[in-house]
Amino acid sequence: MYSDPIILQQLFGFSAFREGQKEAVDLLLSGHSTLAIFPTGSGKSLCYQYVATQLPHLTLVVSPLLALMKDQLEFLHSKGIAAASIDSTLTPEQNKQVMNDVRSGQCKVLMVSVERFKNERFRQFIESVRVSMLVIDEAHCISEWGHNFRPDYLKLPAYQKELNIPLVLLLTATATKKVKMDMAARFDISPASIIQTGFYRQNLNLEVRPVLEPNKKQALLEEVKKQQGAGIVYVTLQNSAGEVAQFLQQQGFTAKAYHAGLDSEVRQRIQQDFMNNKLQVVVATIAFGMGIDKSDIRFVIHYDLPKSIENYSQEIGRGGRDGEVANCTVLANLDGLVTIENFVYGDTPDKSAIERVITDIKSQAPVHLDTAQEVQPPANSDNNVYQWETQINSLSSTSNIRQLPLKTLLVQLELANVIRPLYAYFAEYKFRFISDKAIILGLFSEERSRFLDAVFTHSNMKKVWGVVDFDSIYQHYGAERSRVVAALEYLHEHNHIELASRLITDVYRVNNKQLCSENLADKLAQYFTENEYKEIERIAALVGFFELNTCLSYSLSAYFDDTKAPLKCGHCSVCQGKVAKLSYSTPISKPDMTQVAEAISALQSHLEGKFEGPISQSIYCRFLTGMTMPLFTRFKVKQVKGFGSCENCRYADVKAAVSSIIE
């Protein structure tokens, strides 16, 4: 089976495939899993959309952002293709309808986030459905070498095997050679099934303009005045977005700030106004742009340095998707480096925090299993294995590790064979009757009726809602949790009850021998330190790129393993004879030792008797540089005098100051 231009025309209204699309479609239709690396805006989604219409069963699409899903669903619906998503915005009735449509075969494409696989109810549902193809959008998230690695993505190869999905399509716009090979290896994709189109886009004019901080607003004004049409101005911090948008408004431009701190309705409205040309400029953090399918963005300005070359590439890729010229300008100095570097340091957990996670795992070991013993039982002994249950929110709070690095830590424990995920469930299920209880019981055979009666009787009814007590049901009736959940789902689907669930709990199998192995915490701490170093190197590579004296377009393409770009594009700032040299606007602040000593003392007093663990060096450093961490939220540390007093200082300098005071 191969692609057919007549189907392409009839279904999608396109007269021909774009570069790379036909090759990817033909590989998939002939049964080969495929990795497609196409530049932003060059039609990656059509590859799976076309193939999905030709496959017998469901196409399951994993996408990292709700905005991406909604845009793609809108497109599919406009072409008369039955597609849906299961996400947090759905009402219970809508959720039920989607599941019914998928089961009946009416829905061809289902879009979900990777986190949805942790949902016990979703897992039960998707296991009951035949899936022809798994599509992973933004697939670089699976690689630890990628710029926005997401730990949950590492589990997708296992889900593919468990669900017996024969075909996989990986889609991304940004993959270095290392990331590309890593992605392909995880899904057994052969080199012959990797489709990479040219990275170079001749309609993008790249310019690096060195600007000192005091002159930045004026430089921005000059740049925006030059432009025709709509554009995006990228900033690092949320408060900068508001400040810069206000400045542009005062200069007569229709501009709005966009960031994750705004209500979703406000964000939605800004996005819609931008799409409909009611707004000329959106001043945004990285939160804006994913899934923005506006083809006529004429300029992209980086008011602050982007986080990495990959981020830069993704962000400028939103310009000129209609093939017309778009100007991509970076107003560059080195001042923002401190902020970007501090974000990296803020995500590195302490060794003492890692030890708190290990202690939590040990705390659930059976009483007979002495976790401190010198002589371990044999590796294959049942005595050496037990289950550990955890909720990410509470573990983050008790260990004082932010959620993303905590998820990364759990994945590292998996890779070290210390824990293995078994399943996830909702700690709490509750229901309320829609049909009368007696009517429900009368619908079933005697045994099933007795079983349901036990479920209802051993649930704690509070006025209207009843909380299911799985332990009590098991003790009195012997029914396993999975049977109870399946029965409740059935009653919910048939409108006899309304079912709600919350507090997701992850269950892991623990290999106690590996857990008690020597230097486990040291090895994990070393992994995070190396990761930290890798991210700091990525920032250095970014500065190096902006200061290049060779063609920026060619160098950017080469970074992403594409050597087909012309050696000199003729339309970047380097080709036009403007090589950038970046500098600091003012000398970097050095920590004030008296101020640091007072802040340390204030933090110690505030946490005395509240925080059990040691106040480590990095806790002091994060306090002084104004970073967030679970401990600070739990104990309202942001109100303590000295919080953020060194936010403009280099982390390394703050660390040195703290060391000299506490040691």
C-alpha cells in the first residue's frame, strides 16, 4: 500500500506532498516504523493524518501540549476526519462520549498527553482497543541528550510493546545527530527509515545585534518599527513580558504579554487575537508558540537570550511559514546568562534530597526485611522484592526536589534496576447514584448483584457521594481492586452512576538488593551534576554560536546534522559583515558577604523546628538567588529577609560565599 495523490486531494485538498512527506507516508504504509525530522512549519502532522485514514484501527497520538492537540483536532475536523482528545478540559460526559466513539471504531485519531498513560482508567480503556499506530510528536523529548527531555517519554517504548502497537511514527523539528540516533534506537527504527529534509530555510534572515541592557528598549523599538506585519518578541521572565508589552503599547503598537502565569482564558484570547491580526506583537515567554499555526509571522525578536540553540531554532521557526521573508533578530548581551544558568542549578537535587527519596522507598519495606543488613538474600528471592507506593506531589514536598527533576530521578532509579513501575492508580474513587441502587442491582445476575451490593455497602457514603473502600470490599467479598474499578467504569459508561477519581498514586516494584547497593545516592548525585554541566555547556554553545564569524544559517543547519545548506546564505548578519561580540552591560554583581551572612542566619531561624533535613549549601544558594523549591513554598520562605538578594550574582560566586560562611 502506497500514498495516493487522489486521496490526498480528496481528503486534504492538497495537490501534492511536500518534501519528505511522501517518503514518510510510504514507509509507514509498507509497515515500517519511521522517524521524520522536518523543520518547524513544514507539514510533519500530515504524515500521520494521511496514514491514519488508511489504517484499519485507531491512531494514538502523544502530544506534549494541549494547544498543539486543539489545533490539530480543528484541522482534522475541518477535513471531516473523526478525531478527538482525552484531556483535562473534558467534562465526564464528553470523556465518556470520546471513549464510546473510540471503542465503536468511529474515532480514527485519539490525541493524549504522555501523562495520560499514568491514569489507571485510561490504561484500562486503551488496553481494550486495537491501535494501528503510535505517533509521538516532539519526539526529541525522549532523549536525555535533547534540550527539553521529559522523563515520562522514556516509558513510551514499553507502552508500545504492552499495547502491541505494530507501527510507530516519531516527529520532531530539532534533533542533533546524537538525539536522532538515540530516538531511533529506543523504537528499533532502522537508519533507512529516518527521513530528514533540509534544515535550512532561505526566507529567514538571521541577525545577532549586540545591545547593552540600558539601550535594549530603544533597540527593540527600532526593530519593531522596521517590520511589516505581526511578530513575536521572546523574553525569559514573566514580569519582563508585561513590562516590554507595556512599553510597546506606549509607543503605539497593539501588543500584549503572554506567559504561563496568566489564566488559560486570557491566554486563549490573546492567541486568538494574534491569529486574527487584532494584535501586532505578542511579548512572550517560551510558553507561547507551540501549536501556533500562523503562517504570516513576519518577525521574531529575542529580547533576552534563548535557553539553547534548540530553543532558538524552534522559536525562529515560527516565522515565515508562508514562505515569505521573516526577520529573526537577537538583541544580545551576556546579562541574561546569570538567569539562564541559575535555572539550571535550581533543578539539580542535593545528595541529601536524593537520600530522602531512598529513605522513603526503604520505609515501605516489609518488617521482616532488614534494609540495613550486610548480607542480602539471593537476588531471585521473593524476600528481596517489595512494592513501593508514592504520590509525586507529596514526595516532591518531603524530599525537597522539584517535580521535573524528581521524575528524572525516578527514571534513573528505574534504569539502575532499583525500581520498576508496575501501574498507577487513583488513591480515591468516589461515585454518586444516577439510577436507584435497587434498579442497578436488579439488572445483573445473582453473583454480580451480590458483588455490586458489596461495593456499595463497603463505600463510605457522605450525603450524595460515596468513597470506595477497596480494602473493606476485598476483606468482605474477596474482590480484587481491578474488578471493582472495571464494574464502576461500566456503571459510569451506562449512566447508572457518576464516577470521579483523584490523587494519582504510582506503584513500583523495588529490588531491595539494588536499593541497598553501595554508593547509590553518590551515583545519582553524580548523574545530576553531569547533567548540570551538560546544560551549562549548552548555554556556552549558544553564546559561541551568536559570536560566530561564519554563516549563521549554515552553522545552524550543521548543528542539526544537515550539511546541505549553502556555506554562505548571503542574508544573515555574518554574511553581511556584522560579526557580533557580546559583553556584559555592567560588571556582574558580587555577593555582599555581610548581607549573605544575615540572610543565612534569617533562613536558619525561620526553618528551626520546621525542617528536619540538613539545610544544605544548595538550599542556601537557591534562597539567596531567589529560586523556587518545594521547601520554600511549604514554609513560606519567600517572605524571609534576604530571599533573592543575590539574584543578579553568578551561582558559583554565591556558592563560594555560602561555603566561606557555613564551613
